Amino acid sequence: QVQLVESGGGLVQPGGSLKLSCVASGFSFVSYTMNWYRQPPGKEREFVARLSSAGGRTAYADSVKGRFTISRDKFKSTVFLQMNNLTPEDTAVYYCNVLNHWGQGTQVTVSS
């Protein structure tokens, strides 16, 4: 069965960086578009970034463009989210997604 396991979250000061990882299993990793979403406290889940299976095209939410980078390592079946210049508004639980499958999420807290 499909499994997505996120890691790499934590507490970081404003302006800092974190790199999230999502290890995927149970499907052909290179054949599917991978997504990152996040759910800020008290808000609905929102799209963050996408990495297409075809051609490796990327897409980002306007709020993270220029600061976040999505990438994948096909040999490790892992998708990454490099997050730079973090702000308190980036505080959320971050989820990895493929089709209708979701990981358990990893908490990112940006605070001084």
C-alpha cells in the first residue's frame, strides 16, 4: 500500500531554514506528481508546492515562491522541501501528498 512518511520539521527562528523529507513507498515513485501541502493553526490545508512526474516541472504557492524549493531523489524515493527565509506565517503542519494519499505530517514552527 502507499505510504508517505514526512520528517525534518521543528522549531526555527524567523529567517532560518529547514529541509523536509518525505519517503514514499508502495507505488512507482517516478511516475507520479508529488505535492507538499500545509495546514496552519486554525486554518484549512493549503497547497505549497508540486513536482510533476513529466519533465520535473514545479509549481509553488505565491506565498512561498522564491523561498521554497521542491525536489526529489528517485533512487531514495524521497521528495524534499527546502524552506529558506522562514517567517512565522510558515508555521504549520506540512504534509506530503500523492493522488489521494497523505502522510502523517510534520510540524514546522517559526518563532523567536
